[in-house]
Amino acid sequence: MSLTLESDERLGKLFVWESGSASLLFIDSKIEYTWQDQQVVTSEDDLPRILAPLLKLVEGSSIM
């Protein structure tokens, strides 16, 4: 499964494989900033926690 979030020059992607491994990628092309993270999804209840930092970055409310 993959999910793409876009806002202006910001792009966020979440990739989740059947194994439960999840990769997050964020790119801000305006300031040339990239952030990546790896997580493990054990249930659908994990998704809000995993998506929270990616959503903040795409919304522009924080740079880690």
C-alpha cells in the first residue's frame, strides 16, 4: 500500500508492505529538505501514530 500527501512544494509518501514494514519519506523542494523514517505496523491502530510526523511536515507546521 502507498499513500501520497502533497501540499505546495511538499511531498509525503508512506509505503506499507505485507510484512508490516513501513517507510516514510518527506521532501520539501523549496528548501531542499528530505526526511526519512522506518516504522513497523502491527495493527491499523498504529497508522495515526506513524502518520502524525509526516502530516505535520506536509502541512508545514514543523521541520524535524
